[in-house]
Amino acid sequence: MQAADILASHWIRNGTNDALPVPIYYNYRHGIELSLKGCIRVAAGCLRRDGVELPPGEPDKLVNASHVIGRLADRLNQYLSQLLDDPNDRIPQETQETLDWLHQLDENGQTFRYSTVKGGKGRGVVRARPNQQNIDFDAGWMLYGGVGGYLDNHAELQADYYAEMAQHAWW
């Protein structure tokens, strides 16, 4: 996210440079993906500490294998709903809308990674970005600092609580 901010600031200060939009988009998108994955890992750790059994290999199986924003956001929302109360039991609506839009734009995480991708069902190779658009990537910072910060705080409080309870256990 910070690399994308630096590139975007340079582009704004120094004028347009056709070589920078795709790396800017890619870095923001990748930052969002990594923020989602980080939040998923923290939320899964909190759930486990609360005694929730997750399927074997979760969340690592998804986090290590997927670049799909929609799938990652769904899993984070699933974990948040098990872990927290309203209104923190979901990704904030404005951020979710951006994630949904980004998922539609880049379903498989390939649009900004490559210039061409497989078109599917006999279409061969097609342009990865046939209709480029402006993108609002504040969602990445919201996930990283907002949801991620809240989850980090929750995990810290949870660990302190369980440690305190263990010290005072009479058994």
C-alpha cells in the first residue's frame, strides 16, 4: 500500500506517466489482498483462542492459494460474524462496496498482474485490462488500519484475558 502511495504521489507531483498507472493499481490491489489475508489470519487465531474449531488447514489453505478478493472478503466476514458483535461483525459497508467492485474488475487477481490472460472457453488469450477505470483504493487502508487494527487490538485483549484467567484458576 505504501509503495502504491509513493508511486501515486510521484505521478501526481510530476505529471502523468503512462508507465505508472498499472504498477500503482497492482500495488494497491495487492496491498488490499495482503490486508485481507492478514485480517483473516488474526481473526482465525482469535476464534481458535475462543475454542472455535476451524476445518483442518484453515485459514492457510485459502490464504496461501487464493488471490480472489471476493473469496477473501467472504471468509473475513464469516470469521468476523463468529467473533464480534454488530457493528464490527462485518467489513464496513463502504469498504465492502469497494471490495465487491474490485472483485468484479479483477476476479482472479490477474488483471493488474499480467498484460494478457486466458479468456476462457475458446477465447484464447485476451487483454487483461480492456476497459481501464479510475479506482478508489482507500479500502486497502481501511482494511489494514481499520479492520486489521481492530482485530489486532481484539487479539491482544483476548490473549491478556486468557493469561489473566489462567493465573487465577484454582484447578
